Amino acid sequence: MSLKRSPLWALMAGTVAAFGASVCCAGPLVLLMLGVSGSWISSLTAFDVVRPYFILVVVAFFLWAGWQLYRPIASCPEGSVCAIPRYRRLYRILFWVLVGIAGVLVSSPWWLAWLV
């Protein structure tokens, strides 16, 4: 099973992009909760400008991974993740867990307003 045929790279890239999308809003709060302080933390809000691009990348990677995991088994290449039922099921569970995490991170500006 090669990494090129695996949706794992798309899942991980989407999750990393979700962290990038939340760095402007959740980043300062998390750093302050961890005890990290300094005037440089306020400069993280400058990333708010690129947030929509990160969100587009998140959606694109998760759509790609979802397409690879939910396409019909007959169209899967031999030996790929979607052709092996056990791996297909595990990757689908991982997919939905990471979609949930990415959703929380991407929506952080809205729920952080109620939390703080």
C-alpha cells in the first residue's frame, strides 16, 4: 500500500491547514491558557487575512480524501486503501474524527466569542 494511493496525506494536510486557519483566533487563547505571554501574541491576529484561503485548502483536502474513501470499491485500484474493507473502515473513522477536529478549529472565531 503506497502513500500515493492512500488518503492519509490529504487527511493530514487538511488537518494542518485547519490549524493554520485557526492560528489567528484560537492561537492566542491557547497560548495564554498555556501560560505563554508577550506582546507578540497580538501579532497572530494578522493571520486573519489569509484565513479564508486556509479554509478553502481544508475543504479541498477533505473533499479529496472523502472522494477516495467513499467511491465504489469496483473503481479502487488493486491494493489501495479503499479496496481493502478493513482499512477502508478504519480510514473512514479517522476521516470523520479529523473532519470534526477541523470543523472545531475552522469555526473557532464564532464559538470563542461565546466562550470568552
